[in-house]
Amino acid sequence: MKNDGVFEVGQLNEYVRTLIASDDVLASLAVRGELSNYKIYPSGHHYFTMKDSVGALRCVMFRGSAEKLRFKPENGMKVTAFGRVEVYVRDGAYQFYASAMTPDGIGDLYAEYERLKEKLRLEGLFDAAHKKPIPKMPRTIAVITSGAGAAVRDIIRVLGARWPLTKVKLLPVRVQGVEAPPEIAGAIKYCNRYNLAELIITGRGGGSIEDLWAFNDERVARAIYESEIPVISAVGHEPDVTISDFVADLRAATPSNAAELAVPDMADIRAGLSHMNARLAQSGGNTIKHLRRRLETAAGSRVMRSPGSYIDDRRLALDRAGERAASAIRRRVSDSGARFSRAAASLDALSPIKVLGRGYAIARGADGAIIRCAADVSPGDELTLRLREDEISCTVNRT
């Protein structure tokens, strides 16, 4: 905005976008309406309009969210969409950014699901810091699910095929209906109270959102969170995500996948052991071959064939080494003596006594200072003349 208070078009659109973004209601809401002009672009993004008898709303659902849809949206279908409202600055128009969508009729359940998920998230029940590690090779696994469903059969079948050493304890519960949540939560607490297993798998097969609702119950979520025994949640099929999945220490896509995540595959371990055994055998064989070659080399050496000759050779080598050392020492002493003589001659040539030997003398005053010129003395001063071997005392008569 300029000083005169006039907005540029883009500035105004950005200002309105900021106002809408700061509104808590528009940041997360559910909208119910009829689909119209539904288009899927090559990018995978979905563009459509939601309308009712009063108005219309432009909407977009990006590919990441659209891939999670569990139904095929069609024009004329009534749906409930969940998301946020934002302004598209370039066009100066607001639109609805949908993150999830359900056919009308289960929208209320989905709204409750989102409400509870946000509540538990804020309480920290989904935090990674609370996730417990899954034991590598559990000796006992407690399976909490329906005793008559396909899920328990799949779990037991996969566990038996992958790791038959694990003992399975089934705690049968109802997994659908109003009685299911307290039974599931009670079984988890019972398993912890009596320490029945090292790992818990709880879940059921796929179904509608109503069928899976027991695992969106707050009581089940808190029981999983409070469990001291690690819990794997295995509810429904791959697209199904429940509150239990967020709280559990590990989420499995299906009950069969939960069994695969719970125990190692005996075939893989057997193959790994075979590979290690082969490597150890190869390494041991290589070591033996190396040692055998060293032994053969040592056995064929001269010292092993004729130890006396080897010792004689060593003695001769020692005598030669001693002679070389003595010769080196003699050369070192001779060189040092020559260097010393040269240094002594140089010092002798520079000696002041040597100069005095050629007829020169050194005159010193009564204080011992050297007389360098006539101006340093006066008539009557006593001097000492230093000759090569003697000294003469004299008096200055004139200068």
C-alpha cells in the first residue's frame, strides 16, 4: 500500500488472503453440498464445484489427498468435504481446499473422527517420543480381536509360517458395536495387568467407517497409549486409518501385515545363517591355506635345512658389519681431527699475539685502556707497552 492509501490489486488480494488465513473457522471446517463440474487433471489434482440451492463454492483437492478417497466422486453426488478456505491471489477469488471427502451420510462420523484426532494429538498421544520399540523375536504375542473373524486366522497363519517358535494367546473381543470399545480397552488392560505377552496385536478386517468405529473410540486409544506392552494396530485394509493407528507403537496396513511386522521370517534367518556359515567356512579355508603356504616356505628355507650354515652366515655378516662400523668410526675421527686443525690454524692467524710477533706493540694507559692515537695521552703519562712475550713500562715525554 502506498502512502496515499491506495492498494495495488495484488496487495489488496494478499491483504484479504491474510485476513481469511487468520480466521480459525475458515482454517478447518466441513462443507456439505452437491458436486458439480468435477474434473481430474493430468497432474492428479481434482477441481470441482460444491453447490446447494443458495450458492456455489469453487474447490480443489490436490493429488496427495485425492489418492486417499475411498469412493469415486461424480457430478450430482452429495458429499461432505473437509478442509480450509484460502484466497488465490492471482485471480482474486477465494476457494475451498479439500483435504478429505466422504459421501453425505457419514460426514458426522468423520467430523467426530477429526475432532477426536485433533484432541488426542494436542495431548501428545501421537508423539513419536512415546512409541515403544517392537521386540525382535517375541516369545509370546497377545492377539486382541474377534475370535470368529478372518483377521485372527490370517494372523495365526502368518505367525505360524514365519516364526512358529512364538506362542499366540487369543483374547477374543467384539470388534463392532457399542460393546466393542470397552471390551477391546479391557483386554489391553488385562494383558498388561497380568503381563501375558511381550507384544499385543489388536485390530480387525476391513469395512465401512461405521464398522471400524470401535477403533476410533477414545477409550481404546487411551488404553493403547497407557499400555506398557508394545501394541501393533492392524485395522482394516491399506486405506483405512483409525485413531488406534495413530496411538499404537506401530501401524500395520492389514492384520496379515501386522503378523509380518511382529516376527522375523524363519526362512530369511535360515538363509542368513547359511550365508554366514559359508563365509566362515571360506574364511577358515583361506586361513588354513595361508598358514600352510607359510609353513611350506619356512620348511624350505636354508635355516631349516642347515641351521649351522645359517649361523655361520650370520657370524660372517656380523664380522663384516663390525668392520664397516670400525672403518666408519676411523673416518669420522680423521675428518674431525682435520677440521679441528683447520679451525685452530684459522684462530691462530687471527690471534693478536701473532700480530705482536711481527714487531707490533699494544700501548695501554694507567687505567688499562688501549691508546689508539696521540691525543689519548699527555706528556708525563705512564704507559705499558705489550710486546709478544714481555711488557715495557714507559713515560710520555712529548706528543
